[in-house]
Amino acid sequence: MVLGFGKGNEESPAPLPEGERRGWFERLRSGLAKTRESLVGRLERVLAGRGGLDAGVAEELEEVLYAADLGPFTVEGILERLRKGEGGEGRPAHRVRVLLRAMLEHPAVPPPSRPADPPPGEPRVILLVGVNGAGKTTTAGKLAARYAREGRRVMLAAADTFRAGAGEQIAVWAERAGCSLVRLQEGADPSAVVFDAIQAARARGAEVLLADTAGRLHTKKNLMEELKKVRRVAGRLVPGAPHEVLLALDATTGQNALAQVREFGAALGVTGLVLTKLDGSAKGGVVVGAAHESGIPVRYVGVGEGAEDLLDFDPDAFIAALFGERGV
């Protein structure tokens, strides 16, 4: 089934206009309030008045960093660098800030190369992957609304055919965004949905195809194998597809999100991370941990339910907002 849509010709979501940046930053700052209290508030209390990093301070600092769900790899990296005197001069809390920013900018492994752009006249195919409840469908809908606002011809594919209500949820987003939706019956082969969607996107001149995929299967099939099949089908139809594989991660799950990055990243060639529900989490340190450990760049963060609450990720702005600064 294929329903209605808009128009346009740009290739990827554009950043917000400069005049809207202040509001964008304030939404980010507000969304990080719980994490800021959990991480920065505790950092300040633990490190207040302490200039060095003796064994007692290091132990307390380690506890704070683990509580923010930065992950063991990133926590150990920060402590080791502090012991070596890295992070510049000044108070330990400031040095931690400098090191967190550096870990976002220089991950432990090289970032994955972005796939080539689609050939002229072919749709840009973007897969949304992740476990159930991570916010894949909502992210797909928010991205569709954003592309549509920019005047692009957008299509959604309801390839999560196993979760009850997934089709209805994405249909609501398609209606809000004013874009096309390709949807088959519940339980249909997800690859068949993507196949039909690509054919429909070509026929209708869609520039962007966003495919919402399953996060769990109600059969004995392996989820990763099913998603690999979706990848193969897309690649056979459009050269270089999928052109993006975005992994949606629920920021409130902390360490579980890091495990998901490892699993999905290794199996599917994830090109970007989307941290959802950041406004409801005190574990936003997982943003730094996931990006540093995997090398996969964070593309977007979600700080609310509205389409405007899916924000481009900017490392400088993220660290500034995390530490309670008023701007970047």
C-alpha cells in the first residue's frame, strides 16, 4: 500500500538556520539536565578543592564516570590520561571536560567510511535499525518530517512487520510529514517491503527512502540475518544502498546501548548513531562512550517527542550543554 507526499531535491538534512541555533542549543541543554546533575554535578562535588589525582580522588572519580555510563573502555581511558597529566591545566573537572571532548573528536578506532551517494535519479536509502523500544519508528518519522519541511520528496517504508502496532505508528508519522508510506500486511517479509518501497520510490521520484526495520522477530529467524537480507535487497536494486544505516539507541539503557553498538555495528555496517530519549536519562554519558569506543559518529540526539526535538549532533555544543554553559 502506498500513500500521498511532498517535493524537493537536496541530499541530506540541512542544519538549522543560524537564527534558530540558540533555541536548538537550549533544547539540548534542557535535554541534558538529568545527565548534567548525575555527571557534572557529582564531578564538581567530588573534585571541589582538589588539585591533584591521588588514589582516593581517582577512585571517587571512577565511580562518578561509571554512573554516567561512559563505559569501562572510556572511563579507563579518561583516568589513564589524567594520570599522565593530559587534559590541559586547571581543576580536574575542567580537565575531564577537555578529555570528554577529545574522545568525541578522536575516537579509539577510525570512523566508518560513508557509502557513496546514490546515482542520479535513484533514491537515497536510509535504514533505521535497533532493538524494539529504542525509538526507530519515531526517529524515522522525525527525519521524514524534517526532510519534507526542506521540500524533499520523501517515502517511508514500514519494514517492521513483526511488532504489533508498528505499521499504525509509522502511518501516523507519514501523515504528519505529508509523505508516502509503503506498507504490507503484518508478518510480511521485511525485505519484500523494502523491495516494493524502492520500486515505488523510483516510480514516484522520491529522493529519500527511510525504512523502519524490526528490532525483534517473533519467529526462530535471527534478527541480524533478516536485516542483512534487507541490506542485500536494497543493494541489488540501488547501487551503494543502503546509503545510511542509522542505529537508534535508547539513552536511558546505558551500558546496554554500548552492547547494541557492538552487535549491530559488526553485523550491519552502521554508519551513524541516534541517541533517543536523552531528556529522560541520567546516563547521557553513553553518547561519549558509544562514539569513542566504536568510532561510529553520533548523527542525531532526541530530546523530546516533537519532530523539532531530533537535533543534529555537534560535539562542541554537546559538551557545552552537558557542563551547563550558555552557548558555544
